Amino acid sequence: MTSLRDALRDLPDAVFADVLESDDAYLLVLDLPGASEATVDAAVDGSRLRVEARREKDVPTDFDYVEEERSLFLDVELPLPPGVTGAGASGSIDRGVLELELPKAEAAPETQIPIDD
């Protein structure tokens, strides 16, 4: 979990993120203004979460950029907490707020280990 927190601190200043935890899952909330379902891709690759997003900017035709600070693209890889595989993960985006629910792997049921003499 510490490596995920450290990675979130390294995100660009324009990206805000929260990590929440329940007994069953982690919830990653990323603010991605201007991004939509069609412009966001999230995938788990091994023990890493990859998020790619493209913002859509609507520039009025009578204006030209004097300064452009809002990046059009976000491409980050974040380490997953131990026990998260991406199986059963789900995501949604509403008004540029991406929520990714990453279930924790279920613990194996207790198994009796036979001891021979």
C-alpha cells in the first residue's frame, strides 16, 4: 500500500487522487476533468494498474493559446496493493471523476495440513 501512496504523490499536479479501502476492495478515485468513458482506458497488468486518459478541450474559434498548462494526455502506471489481481475489477466515470473498484483477493479457506509420524 505504501508504494501506491508514493506513486500517487508523483502524479502530475493537475491530477487529484484518493484511495479508499473496505474489507473487500480498494476504491481509487481520480479527478480527470475533460475525460469521458470513450477517452479512458484502465487495465491491470501483473501487479500494476495502468490508466490512460485523454482530455477533450473545446477551444473557441476566435481564441489562440497564450499559455497551455492543461495536458491533453495522462498515462500512468501505479503499483497495486498486495492481494489485488484485477479479477472482478470495475470502473465508472461521471463528470470527469474516474472510480476504479479493485477487489481484494479472497483468502483461501483454512486447510488442515496432515502431519505424519
